[in-house]
Amino acid sequence: MTTPQLLVFATLFGALVLFVWGKWRYDVVGMLALLALTLTGVVKGNDAFKGFSEPAVITVAAVLVISQALQKTGLVGILVRNLGRVGNGMTTQILVMCVVVAVLSSFMNNVGALAIMLPVAITLANRAGRSASSLLMPLAFASLLGGMTTLIGTPPNLIISNLRRELLGEAYGMFSFTAVGGAVAVAGIAYLALFGWRLLPQRVSGENRADLYRMADYMTEVRLPAGSTLAGQRVMDLGKVEGVQVVSLVRGESQRPFPTPFTVLQADDVLIVEATAAKLTELVEDGQLTLVGNEKITPKQLASDDVTLAEVVVTALSPIVGQSAVSLRLRQRFNINLIAVSRQGQRLRERLVNARFKAGDVLLMHGPRNSIEEALHTLGCLPLRERPLDMVPAGQMRKMLLTGGIFLVAIIAATLNLLPVAVSFTAAATLMLLLRLINLRDVYESIEWPILVLLATLIPVGTALSSTGGAKLIAGGVLGVAADWPPMAVLILVMVLTMTLSDVINNAAAALITAPIAVTIAQGLGANPDAFLMAVTLAASSAFLTPIGHQSNTLVMGPGGYKFSDYWKVGLPLEVIVVAVGAPVIALVWGLS
């Protein structure tokens, strides 16, 4: 083993450890890996950042912008507006919704497609009085299955296409993945609709999701008695008391669900407060407040036309991951209260001021509707409530048609090779901006910069794996073990190894690491490299065993109340189906020799 090879292997091993550890975000790990190889001279300084100019990176950014435009103009909302009429049968509901989310994921960001369907699925579960956990994981898995079917469906497809262009001089076309990916998606969705959902727990009640937070356990009605030292003070003064939060005020016959911080308190005011048990006891014993009774606090008492309770889920790329409620200063910045946090279907027991948010957490927020919408945009959270869809204004319909038409033209141009894929979709995104179908702020906020940085940094690392002979060395070891195996068995081995890697690290990183090795193995066998590239593509998108393998899996963990073990119970049979269906179809469509 040469020194460059040793450095590449050590760097990749260190990166894998950091990916699995999860303490640092994957884009930071990717940058560290690139810098390690650049500073040791394995990657030349002039080549270190060439990954940022790769067509795959540019295409991912353009597709993310287009996905945002499709959502902003309401075009996707129109497509899913009638899903509430599919009936109450579980198999029918899951089948229809999985097909819809898979089709959407074929042409837009996987997480974006899933985010659109989350409120629909939760609404259907509530109406049927059943747990949303039966619906959400199948939807997440369907978003991954749908991404397998087209070039722009998921970053690994673009990575593999980019590698093929470097090796064989020609990239894959828009629908080169459709035959294999489509067959796997059909089989996978059939399994999820018929059997997969039956393996899931029923942890979160669908009858009333507000019960998840058991508001009566920590929200209490208290009265300001005559002579209370708090009379004459403002709401903000009481809010400054650590562990106490005023969420509603009743004065006489009127109720103010979200009193302003400057509201002056009066004797006989009734407050609904969120407080720790210790702090509430202290206030009562001091005579500043008296308990009104044990009546259950309901969401209706905290809402009005302008004020609402909103459930939102923290995404994997949200800037609030790792931060606390105190550091975010939600009341000061956005004029909203954080009422509760649910993690894996259970209300967080620790004090909210100390809790640090994790991806998949569900937050219960209270405040003016417009303030909550602004906060979600900034905090990178997604609402879990279905928005009503009214009649579409004429001007909005024009925007929908323009957005859909531009996207369709871009797909046709890329499919017919009239323009390179990166150019076609970048032109579409730019035209949508110029026509004001999406604004500049949304353009930059829609791009998942950590994904782009990860791709751009690991592309040179993957290249170094090949150029140093590291991929050839690993491939030689695999071929030494499987020298007498038939090509189909080796193909399946490559798929299983890639799947295993994808379950613990980002799927794009898994594809970048395993693709050069797979091509070298194919060359050593005298087999068709396309077959092995397709195997890596399918396997990299088959992160079904853990909640950390893909953002879609993480996104549904909180709303579905899932535990880590729930994923492999449903995901393991699905990965077996991917291999059992995918390998023969690859051999049939692409040929092994």
C-alpha cells in the first residue's frame, strides 16, 4: 500500500466515523476530509475546490430552487388537494399517498415532496381516529423510492451520472434510471401498502394530537387575587420570572389568547400559564396567584381568528438543531411562545429552557398566525397542519401554469439532449426568478447548502480514491474473495455493502465512496460498468434501516413517534425487495457482460 493510498483510506475511515458519530454536520465532515487530503498533497491545491463547479452540484441547486417554486406557486398543492377523498381504508390511503409522493419525488426534492404530504397524512389519520405512525414511515420510504426513477430524483443519481461521463464520456439521460428504479418503486410501494404498515406501532393517537402534549399537565388557570403584588404589572414582568409563561388572559367576559407583553394585569384577571410545578407552587404560596381549579385546558382556549396553536417539526438541516429555546429568544424575535416539545411521540420532560432541539422534534408553538409563519421560514421547521385550499385566483393560476410549463420544457430539453441537464435546469430556475414566480430570498433559502458543500468536497475525495489506486486495491480484495462467484452474486454484494453504508451516512456520500470501487470491480470481472453503477444508485437511495440515513426518515420520526428499532422492522424487508427486484432487472435492462 502506497503512502497516498494509506492517507486516502485513513481520511475516509475518519470521515465515516464522524458521519456515524453525528456530532458534526456532514458538510463540515466533508470539508475536513477534503482539507486533510489537500494539506497532505494527495489532492492538488488547484483541484481542491473543482467540485463546486461540477454539473451534479449545479443541477442539485437548480432542482432545489425549482422545487421551491412549484410549492410557492401552489401547483403541487393543487395536485394533492383531493387526497382527503381516498377513503378510510389503510391500504388504499397508503397506496394512493405513496404513489403521489413517489411521483413528486421523481421530479423535485425528496424532503420537499414529503413535507407537502405530511399534513395531508396527519389530517387523514385524525379524521379516521387512528395513529399517524401507520402512514408517515411509508411516505418517507416512498419519497426515497420515487427518487430512484429519474436523473434529478436524488443527488446519488446525478453523482453516478457525473461519474459515467468521466469514465465513458457520456452521462446518463433524464430517464435512464426509470426502468430499474420504476420496477423497484412499484414493488416497494406495493409492499408498504399491503404489508409494511402493519409492522408499525400505534403510538400517537389520531383522535386529538393535542393530547400528545397533555396540556393540563403543565398549563394551569390561576387568578390574581385582590391585593396581589402582580396587579398593575405587565405581562412581560410575569414572563421574566424563570419557569413561567403567560399564554392566555381572561378578563370578565373577554378572552385574550395571546396577550401582548405590555398588557397591564388587574385584580381578578384569570391567566392560563405554563409553569414548572416548583415555580407554580412558589407563586401560590406567596399569595401572588391562586389556583382556579382543575378544568382541562383545551386548544380552543388558546386560539382565536388571529392566534393559533401550531405543531411544527424540526428538519435535519434546520439552524435550530442543537440550540435551546433560551438561545432562540422566540418571544423577543418572533412574538411567539414555545409551549411544548415532543420527541419520538413523548412530551419532553426536561425544562424547555434547558432542552436542545434535535431533528425530528415536534414543537407546539402559540402566537399570531403571521408570526408563526415567519418563524417557520426562518427556523427551518415544517408545519404539521393541512392548509385549506380555496379557489385559486386568476393571477395565481397564471403563475402555476408558467411554473409547470417552464419545468416541463426544461425536462424535455434535458431528455432530448438539446441542453446539458445542469444548463437546462439552471435556465429554468433563472427564468422563474425573472418572471417573479419565486423571489430572490426564496431562491437562496431553498438551496440546501450543506448538501452542496458535501457533494463539492467529496467529489475530489472520490477522485483521489481512484487516482491513487485505492479503489483498485479495494476492488482487488473483493475480487479475491469472490473470484469464483458469478457476476450476479458480486453485483448483489456491492448493493448490500452500499446499502449498509447508506444507512449510517448521507446517501450522496455513500454513492461517492462506493461508485469508483464498483466500477473497478466491474472492470475486473469484465462486466458491464453500467450494471454496477445502477446497483450503486439503487442501493445508495435505499436507506431504510435507520432514521439517520436520509432526511426523510428523520423528518417523520417525531410526528410518527417512532423509535430507532421501528425503522429496521419495516425497512429490512424493503431492502430485501430492492435487491430481489433490482438485481434481476438491472441484468435484464443493462446486461452484466
